Amino acid sequence: MQDWPPSPDSDASNGDPWAEPTHRPLMGDDDIPRAAAAVVEDASWQSALERAVVQTIVPADSPPDLVLLFASTAYADEYPALLRETRERTCAGTIVGCSGSGVLGNGIEVEGRPALSLIAFWLPGSTLRPVRLHQELLGILDEPALWTSVSGVAPHEARSWIVVADPFRLDVQALLDGLDALYPGLPVIGGLTSSRREQRRGWVFLDDHVYDEGAIALAIGGPYRILPVVSHGCDPIGEAWTVTGAERTQLTSISNRPALDVLNDALASVPAARRRHATENLVVGFAADEYRDEFHRGDYLVRGVLGIDQERGSMTIGGFPRVGQTVQFQVRDADVADIDLQQTLTEARAILGAHRPVAGVLFTCTVRGTALFGSPNHDAAAVQAAFGGLPLAGTFASAEIAPAGRHLGLQGFTATLGLLIHDPVAS
């Protein structure tokens, strides 16, 4: 595994202004925002943490303001000890993170094996306010004054949010709707915990505590904001229609026809040579913004097809369809996902111009990675190539949190990147 950052005598620029500088800011430059990240694979969490800390924090460093930690569920039984040791070793002001079936960063993705991803931030002038949430607390999101009192985050104090959440015992969409109403227009990125299939549990981390339910929402303020970069991996097939029948997770009718009939028509529109691929990689997309005149790739919140009822002509999906929604069937595709990621990263570079991000946090769907691309490291390597070795940490998520149209949504099958920007002018 390659250490990070590169040694001071290395030359990573090759004339590219976006390439990683050959040295990070001097330890005495406390007014310069910076970050350092490491991904370490090791059967021992103690050894993994030791190596990660050595790669990110040197003895002359002041304690980091923030550490984000993503840890393989192979370490789940020892998470409490891992968090206590992380707090003791880093002395970070705030630690936030979660479990994952895999972790990633700095061009590396480790799937299904014991590993951790750690990124340390030094952010002078920042406001960092973590909020611990569970299902019973979601009601306060409807009462702004009470929310501010409990969370300590007034509307003017946050410029962005990072959210990690457990999908099993928390209504995550209700959480996102509440944040959307309280902080309209603010960037929010994050992901839902993932684990090995037999575990069916998730864990979120705050400082030296581990929780097996709920969420951690980190408000970021001061001269910093997050630029969300969301890349989709699905291509629409057939036409867009309107949901006319739904029963909880059952999609029963579309445009007054059995949903399965509309699905078969969509599959029939695919060239014969690709029809089998389409059938085996089928998902359902619901319009993120109903007020568009036309819908294209990326305009949908994608959900998996979990089952087919031939007798009723209906299907079970990974979500709750509503009558009146715009729906279009989609196909997961590695080539489409690769092209879309390259395009979105190029667009992000154009938006930023010469303004280099401090670091990146990446939540990529568990069905991407090797399962989609046939080889490891695809998404993490693409980010590193686009941003010249940007310090990067992240995890494989069971769903991703990102802007969807004019609101927040739970994404599926995406690579959702948050670029932390130092933006003092607008603070």
C-alpha cells in the first residue's frame, strides 16, 4: 500500500496545476487548512489504526479539528475499543464515522476485508457541530426553536452537512426532509451504513462512542462548505410514465396498466443483444423533481426491484412509491457509470477553476465496486486522477445521501463525493 502524503522529495505534479503538492503545509502554518488521509488493510484493528495515524498525523502536529473514520464490519465486535483508541491517539476535537462492508480513499477500495479509512482535518476558523440523532428525536425537526436548542446548530451557523445513518432503525428520509426544511438549499452529503449480509446491522460513531442505531449529522460552518458531486450508474429505458397504483413497497400499476406490462414494454425497447443484460440489471427510477418537462439520466432516485408478482402484475421495490410520481425503468451499466463519473468530475473541476479543495469524502454504493466494474478501485481511483491525489476517505454505503433536484434524497447506485472547499469570502 502506498503511504500518504508523498515524501517531500517526490514529484507528483508533472506540470499539472491540480496535482498534489510535493509537501503538505508546514506544521507551524496553523492558518492554512489541510487534511491527510490513509486507507489501511489489516486483520488487526490495532495495527490498522497505528499505521493510519502514523500516515496522517506526525508528532509536531497540533490535534486535528476533525477526524472522519470509516471501519470495516470485520472489526464490529471491537468498535468501542477502536473508537476509544482513535480518540486517544488523535486527540481530535470531533470524530465522526460509521461502519461499512468496505472502505476507500486515496485511490484505493477495500471490499469485504478488514480495513479502515481515516482522514484528519485541520480547519482554522471552522465551526464543527455534530448532532446525535435517533428515531424519537426526529419530531423536533418540525419545531425550529426546539431543534436549535437541542442541536446547538442555528440556521445561520451551518453551511453544509455530512450525515451518516443506520438504515434499520431510523426513518432517514424523514431526517433529510427535516434538514431540508430547516436549512433550505444547504449542501448535504452522506451515506447509510453497510455490513455483511448476515449482520443486518449498522453502527455510527461520534467521538469515542459507538451507536447501533440512529445517525450522526455534522454541521460544517465558518469559511468552509461542501461541493456535492453525484455520479449515477444507470441508464433509462422505455418511457417515463405516472404511477397510478401503489401499496407500501408494491408498485401495482403505471398509467392505469399493470406495472409488469409496462416493464415488459420497456425491456422490449432494448436491443436484443443487450436485453439479457438489461433484465439482470433492472432498477426503477422515480423523478427527483416532478416539475421538469423532460427527464434524463441522473434525474431519478433509483430503487432496486426486489420481487415480481406475475399473478398481480406488480413488483416489490426498495422504497415506497406514491401515486402521481413519475417513474421510468433503468438499467445498471458499468460503461454508463464510468462515463457519467468522468463527466461529473470534469464538471466539478470546471466549477472550481483553480480553487483546490481541502479534501474529499466519498460514499459509493455497495453494488458498484468490483461487482459492477469487474475490478477494484474504480471510483476512488477516478477521484484521485481527477483531483491530483486529493486526500480522500470514504465507505461503501447501502444508499447515498445527496441533493436530488431541489431537495435532498436517498440515492441508489451512485458515487456521491463531497469536496470540502475553503471559502472565506462567503463565510
